[in-house]
Amino acid sequence: MTRTVLRFVAWTIAPNEAPDAEPTTHAIQCAVCGEKSLAFEEIGPAQLWALKHAGRHQDHHTYRQIATRSWRATADGLGQS
């Protein structure tokens, strides 16, 4: 017979601010055609891409930002990092 002990622990999730965390990146996607910029750590290059895209496509006026940020989940009270 195998004996198993289960216990419930609370988990917390927060932005990963460890030195080796993946950087936060920003891209902008055209909501009309779906084309998008590359991902950049600064928003400026993505915004410039959107302005150039709007200049080439006169009826493409709506865009969405795609931000990617690293998050980290930890189990409270287990000493995990």
C-alpha cells in the first residue's frame, strides 16, 4: 500500500524581475490586415512601424499593441524561488 500526503498551498504570480528574466517586448499589429511589427524592448520602433504601415495603406487606421512580459509563479511557504 502506498501512502500519499497531499496539502494545498497558495500560489502567487507576479512579474518576473529576476536578472535572467526574459525582457518585456512590444509589437504593434494592424487590426485591418493582421500584419505586425517585430517585437522590440522599446515601444518606439514598433510605433514607427505602425506609422509607416499606415502611410503605405491609407485605409489601415486601427492597431493593437502586443506586449509580452515574463511572469513567475511561486508556491507560498514552500521555499521555492
